[in-house]
Amino acid sequence: APQNSLVTQVPGFNGSLPSNHYAGYVTVDENHGRNLYYYFVASEGKPSEDPVVLWLNGGPGCSSFDGFIYEHGPFNFEAAKTKGGLPTLHLNPHSWSKVSNVLYLDSPAGVGFSYSKNDTDYITGDIKTASDTHAFLLKWFNLYPEFLPNPFFIAGESYAGVYVPTLAYEVMKGRIDAGARPILNFQGYMVGNGVTDEQIDGNALVPFAHGMGLISDNLFEAIDGLNIYDILEPCYHGIEAEGFTASSYIRLPSSFRKLGETEKPLAVRKRMFGRAWPLRAPVR
Amino acid sequence: DGFVPTWPQLSNSNNVPCTDDEVATSWLNNAAVRKAIHTVEESVVSSWDLCTDRISFNHDAGSMIKFHKNLTSKGYRALIYSGDHDMCVPFTGSQAWTRSIGYKIVDEWRPWTSNGQVAGFTQGYDKNLTFLTIKGAGHTVPEYKPKEALDFYTRFLSGLP
């Protein structure tokens, strides 16, 4: 490991660190100056044998320090008692570094402490993020070659339900097709409460609210056919719309013509948003 | 234009309802901490935010189900876990899409335990795909159930049931 990346002391924590910590930047694009920040917590068990786990928080746009500070990092944080003071850090008995080497990454550039010298890099997406994170991993393992033989896992939550599989696919593809080096000992992945599929995730909300007792049976039944453009109005199904299901409403644009319809014969939209509406005229 | 649940829904962490990032914000924006953990100087990254509004992000990879099918069919192990008190990305969706892949069930829906207590439920599928819930946990599972989280994490990494 690069010795200039070693974290020798952590403000707010009194005592010796239970394992080695390293932190710093990896440049994933020299031309643009795109730099990703990482914080690496070596295992408190057997760092030379325990798995290396890359942890990604979601957002998109959220720092993986959320995982480090609030979830499974090596410390529990106690808020400062005085304004402007430092939090006090205690060892976390349930830190994931008890059994693994954990690599927290701020991704994409612009998130947390990661940055780019070129502002256009802050316009990004799933595919570019996965590609950058893969580039990061290859360079990171070159910096820390002693961890290359360890089993490697990718983990994350929330919007990392997109980051994790897209990155895993990049790692797999690079290994098989593109001959990316070094070869990562990639074994598997974990996703917690992860975004996966717009339709399935979206349709999961109402059954969840019903199952948890947040809405009544009657309301649950009534929500079938919800007119999302006027929730207190019933859903108008024209004669030609037979077989048109409530869930189809989110499949734009084929269902776009159904916007704003009620049981009344005229579509609400046509009456409400005429372009010739006079400025400041009273609502009809 | 499409439902993409994210956490937090709002771009500015200061406006996220029901959350508090004061400890993280005060610690990570402290000059001594930034120096100790080797961050770039403040002229480059002026402050740390839990969730930034600096980036403009395009969800351009579509549904993840095809990725999961591809990866698990190649032999990579996958654990899909859900805190069952989260309504941001509720377990009902993860349960539905893991089932929708259509893999054979090799470990029928059953409780799993941590420290002798039922900690949630699990269903195991062929090709090393496991769906698991954590009872009483919210969106960020290890934050709400740290002991149980370390238990399932350890077992998964070790290849244990």
C-alpha cells in the first residue's frame, strides 16, 4: 500500500486504530482531471485473507461516507457537546471491517470529496459511472497489489442498486472480453434496498403501504384505477380504452392520450390548459 | 418522467425530511479531519455534502433485472437484502423482481436468525441468488440493525447459509 495514503490518526478518536486505514485519490481520467476519493479500512481480522468489499452509497449523488459514519464503518460517532466541537468517535463493535477489508468510494466525480477539473464531467449517468468505477478499481488494485488475491465483492444500497450490477457487469466484461488488468478475484455482490426496475419498484409502494397497515383495505382496493392526474376524480375509461389497465398509465408515451380523463366525456386537460388562456384572467 | 426512487429524493441534503447529517457534516468539514484523511484542499472541494446537487445524473442503463440475470448465470453470487420498514425502496419490489427472474427455489421462504432471534426472512434461488429481509430495519439496514447486518454480511461473504 502507498505509505503516503496511510491514515495515522483520526481526529475525535482517542486510541490506536484497530486496523490500518488508507485514504486518497485515484485519477480515473488524466485528460479531464477526474479524481475519485476512497477511504480504505483494512480488516481487523486477517486482512491478507479476508474479502475486499467495495461499498457504494446511492443517491445518485450521495457520498459513501454515509456508510462509513452512519452504517457499518469502524466508528460510532457521538455528536459534539459544544457548538463547533468535534464529534467523539468510539469503536463500532459491528463494523464490517471486523470480517472484511472495506473500500468506501465517493462516486461519480462531484460526489463527496471526489472531483473533476472539468465541470462537464458533472453531467453523467449510469454507464459513465460504472466505467469510471471500473477504471478506479483497476488502478486501486495496482496501488494495493497485496489485496489482489483476496475474494472481491461489490456492495451498496439504494441507487447503488444500479451502480452495483452495472459495475459488476463491467468487471465481468473486462475480465472476459477486454482482458482488463489486473484480474480481479470477483466473487459476487450485495444490494440493499436497491433501485432495480422502474415499473416493479413503483408498483411495490402501494402493496407495501397496505401490508404495513398504512392504508385501509378499502383504500387499497380503490387505488386500482387511480387517476394520477386528479386523484379525487374517478378514472375515466372510454369505450376504446377497454383492456387498458391502470398500470399502463405510467407507460408513456403510448398512453399519453389518456391524461386527465374522468368519467366525463371531455378530457380535463383540454379545458384547463388552453394556450390562449388570457394572462391574469379569472379561472373559468 | 418515470419513477426512479432515490435516497434522498431531494438533491440538497439540508432539505431531506426525517434525516440529520449534522455529525457527518461537522466531522468531515473539519480542517484537521480533512488533513488527516488526505482530502484535496478546500479551493478544489470547498465542502463535503452528504448528497450533492453538483451533478446532473441520467439514469441511462434501464432496468437492472437483465444485469442480475447475466451476472448470476455466470456464477457470481448475489445477495439482495431489504430492510422491511423502508418505503423508499420497499422490500415488496425486491421480493417481486427476484421472484420474477424465475430461478428454481432451493431454499423455501423461512425465517433466519441472529443471536437466537428471528431477524427476518429469506428465500434462496438457484444460481446463488438470495433474497433476504431484515425485520424492523429501514432504508439503510446496518444503521438500524447493526448486529443483524454484520451477521448476514459475515455469512454471505463466508458462503454460509
